[in-house]
Amino acid sequence: MAIALLTFVVFDLTSLDEAISNWLYYPLQVFPFEHDRLFENLTHRWPRIIPDWTGEAAVIGLLLSFIWPLLKPGRNDRMIGLLETARVAPLLRFTARHRRDLLFVVVSFAVITGMIHFFKSHTSIYCPVETTLYGGTMEKKERFENFRLFHEAGAGRCWPGGHASGGFTMVALYFVARRYCWRHAKAILYASTLLGAIYGTTRVVQGWHFMSHTLWAGVIVWLSALLTALAFYGWRQLAQPLETRTDKPLS
């Protein structure tokens, strides 16, 4: 919440967003890499692989988690033997043990995506390059001027930052690591935060977002993932300090 308050004070109550974008846009009256296809691929299209493949892996793992419990010793010995020989059995046992974690990742990704889509459609904020400030045709508005709770506010879909939210979404893995008090949990948190920041900042450089769009995306993703984690694991399990419990490998 401190980050949300700081973002509101530093960006929403000032013209810092425009100052940053103006510095990038002028004097050439074009954003750096705005029309650079290679930069677009390197920073926007291809990096989507990370959150996309993570979500897909969680879905596949969740489906696989139902297989091993169905196999009964004595009744399915032949099948179990084949799976052991093919070295598939360890994977099936792993997914069965971590079904709740896999389901959490799937649900968390879905909740985050839903919340980002809700705010995008119910605020209808246009991207900088779409506004009259930077050669576009649409008027720049603030989200609180345009917010509609029960219906879409318009065609704009720029707030909060969608690409940044994809990187921040990886924070769901942090809560899984917290559940097991893995000592590298904070590294996952820092990595997902850095990933989202990089995703968002590159879009600012291209003129497709203001800097605050990235920060607000991080706030929304964090709160969405946190509330989902609390629903799955409970506060007591997530709040215990990492250094006071023995490392538990995800095995």
C-alpha cells in the first residue's frame, strides 16, 4: 500500500509522467524505438514466453496431478511399472503432491489477468502515442476522471500496463516459495519485480505507456496475488519468517 500511496503522490498529483514522456519524445517528436520491429520483438512479443509458458506449465501440471492418485498398487501394477521405466512416475508424483500449488498458480494468473482487464476496460485510458500530446487524436484523461464501475468506459485500454503486468504476474511463484519457506523466495520476488519493471519501462520508451502505468500494474498484480495466496494458504502459513524454518525442497 505504501507503493500505491507513493505512486499516487509522485505521479498522479504531479506532471511527472508527462515530463518523462516529453523528455523521450522531444525534440525529434518521436519516441525512441516506437516503430522499431526488432526492439518490439525483443522487448514485447518474445518476452511474453516467460509468463505464458509458466501459466501453461501450471495448467498441464494441474491436469497431470490427477493421474497418479488413480493408479492403485495391485490393480495397476503394470501401468505403474511402465511409468517408472519411462521415468514419468516421479513427475506424476510431484504434480500430485503439489496440486494445490499448481491450482494456485493457475487461479492467481487468472485473477490477475481479470483484474488488469477490468481496470483497462473500466477506465478507458489511451496510450501516450494515441493522445494529442504526442501526435495522436485522443484526449489525455486521468483514470479517476473516466472510471465506470458497472460498464466499460470506452475504447481505451492503456491503464494499467498490460505488458508490465505479465512480468509482475510471476510473483505468484513467490507465494508458493513462501509456503515452503524456501530461502530463495525473496529472489523470486525481486526477479518478478525486475521483470515487470523491464517489461513496463520498454513500453514507456516506445510511447505506449506512461511510467505510472507500470507502477500501478505492479500494485494491482501484487494485491491480486496476495489475496489469492491468502485464500489458498492462509496468513499464518505465509507470514512465518523464512530464516526460522528449515528449508523444504519442492520435491
